[in-house]
Amino acid sequence: MLVTTLAAGGAGGYVAAEKRVFPVVDTWVGRVPAPVAEPAHPSPAASASIAPDTSAPPPPLPLAPAAPTCDDAVATPIGDCPGPGLPTVEGGCASAASVRCNELRQSLKPRVAAAAMECITKLNGAERCDPSRIHLCGHLALSNACPDAPPGPATGADASVPPSPVTTLCHAIIEACGASPVAPAMAECRQLLSGMTDAGREKTRACMKTHCFDRGLVGCEAATSAK
């Protein structure tokens, strides 16, 4: 019975070991433990070849597109001014639109004059009899004229930069107006005079010398006749 029990136990242990029911210690069976692989570490030279190169300068940023140049000396001709209308005795308003159109054509820079003339030629019959509506065409064109040269020290710019001719003329106009309640502001004066030729600026200055109180700068824009 003892022999039988030992034999059964030996057989059961053999079966359990083969099926990994119990852990088998390698030293019991004479096995040499397999070496544990160490994680691979790249050499310093390999690391340097893998790391990104931070010594090179970053690529330059794309440049912003340059702003288009504003030039009132360039314009496409649009033709002649409208002809004289019907005389007042026949229910018309004579040549008010035609006179003002030619006045602006001679006193404004080409692109500004073209815009004013186009506006006047598009007026209908009733609008051409309205002096305010006719005058508005010139005023809107001047309000969208290209700005003149830098203002210089008169408005707080670098004192080493001399004032532009427009700034100097606007100073004279404002001083001539004195205490007028409709004396123009420097910014308004510079904008409107920027779109005029020298002849148009002189007409404006002469008009403002005597009409600052009753017509103001808007009413004297390149004017040779009362509106």
C-alpha cells in the first residue's frame, strides 16, 4: 500500500508539472534562467542624429502684400461735361450743371475730377437744377481723394519734417476765418484740398477769404462763382 501511494503521488506530480499546475523551479530541473533583455538605449551619436536640429533659423514668415498706391493723377477720361440746359425762361435751369462740371474739371486732380464729372453727368433733369445736388458731386469726389503728403509738425508729426503745401495753406485759411463758427478743422481742410490742383486750391483760398462766414469751406471748394 505504501509503495502504491508513493507511485501514485509521483505520477501525479509528474502530470501536474507537465501541465503547469504548480510552478516549476528551474533550479530543480537543472535549467538555466534565460537572461532578461535590457531595453535598448541609443548611443549619444545616434541620439544626436535623431534629435531635431534647433540650431537652424526658422523659415521666414511670408510678407504681407503691399497696399495699393493711391494716385489721383491717374484717371480714365469719361468724356465731356453735359451741355447747357434749357434757359430759365423756358422752365429750365440754364447751364448750372455744365458750368460747375467744367469748373471742377479744371480745378481737381484727374481721378477726382473724373469722379465728380461722372456724378454730374448721371444727374437727371430735376437734379441738374438743384445747386446743392450738383455741388455734392464735387464734394463727394474730394472726400475720397488720396491723402496729401505727411502733415509735418503742425499736427504733431516729426518736427524735422517740413509741413506740406496743403498744411501750410490750410493754416492760412483757418487763420483768415478767425472766430467764424464755420471755420474748418485742419483734417477736413487737408482732405478736401488734397484732391485739388494748385489752381483749385488758390480759388478755394480766395473764396474763403471773403466767404468763410456765409459759405464755409464746403461752399468754396474750387469755386469761381457763388453757389
